[in-house]
Amino acid sequence: KNWDKGLTSKKIDSYWQSSELEYNWRKFVVSDIKALMGKKIDLLEIGCGSGLIYGEMIKNKVVSANSYVGGDISQNMLKIARDRFPKTRFIELDIEHLLMADKSQNNVVCIQVLQHLPHYRQAINELIRVTKNKLYFASWFHLNTEDSIIFESTSWEASFYNNRYSLSKFIDFLCNNFGSEIKKLIIRQYDDLNFFIYLSLS
């Protein structure tokens, strides 16, 4: 919610665009989504930000403008996304309180949102509740046994949670609470901080 303070959203969007030139991170993420979830799929992206991951998915034919919906809690991020892709549907969504029916979304992705929440529990409950088939998300994890909950100020006019969650505790949470629903679980590690998790629920 702090992303709507001042010029925070514009500054972060600019940072995301410039950092991609160096790291090719979005290309890696979308390539992974395509490999696991397929092409030309219907997809809800929760935490779509300014639409940059969507843009990469369009390039790779993972989705079309008609098969994709992007949602975010930040009005400023949604405005950037709508201006960037005026023919695509972007809606306001709160990941911890999704106003959607159970199992109403065939495929869901959620990229780099969980670490900016006070904790992941409620968000994961909601993500799995609304997903019918495939769920893919990325977040910051470490191999320690305890979560590192970090709330810090930034140079972008706002303060954020920048958590590093315990991967082992997270997997235990998934298995203990949703083990009967999860048909397949795949974990990919990008670097020391970024992990990608794919769940097949059908």
C-alpha cells in the first residue's frame, strides 16, 4: 500500500526497467512460467505492478490481451500498467482478501509480492483458495530455519517489508495445510535470494 506514496511507483518502475537490462530477471521468470504452465493460457497475475512481467509474457505468447487479467493493490501501479497496455484488463486486488470464488481462476502467478507483506500465511491461503489448476509464485527465501521479517525505509519515499522467509518453514506450511490439494510441487532457485515455486492443484 505504501507504493502509492509520492513518486514511489514511478521510481520503482524506472528501477525495474533499468535493472532488467543488467540481470534479464523477467526473461528468466517468464521462460520458467512458459515451461511449466504452457502457452496461450488464461491467467490471473496477482501483484501485476506496472505490467512489465505481462509485457514479457505477451512477447513469449504465454498469454494474450484477452486471456490475461492483472491485479494490484496500488492505484499508481495500475495507472502505469493501464497507460502502458490500454487494451488489457487491470483491476484492483488485495492479495490477502481476494473477492473471488473458490477455484475460480485456472492459472495464477504472483511474482515478488509475498516478501513485501507482514507475512505470507493469509496470502497463500487466498492464492490456493482461488486457484483451480496451476499456481506459480516467486519470493525471497533463505536456507535458515527462521523467517527474517524486515521493515525498512527506502530511497523511494516509503517504507516496505523486505522479508527473507525460511524456505523449509514455508514448505512445511504448504504441506501441513494444503498437502491433500497439491499434486505437484517444484522449487527452482535463481540466486541466493530469489526462489520460484510451482504448484499443480489438479
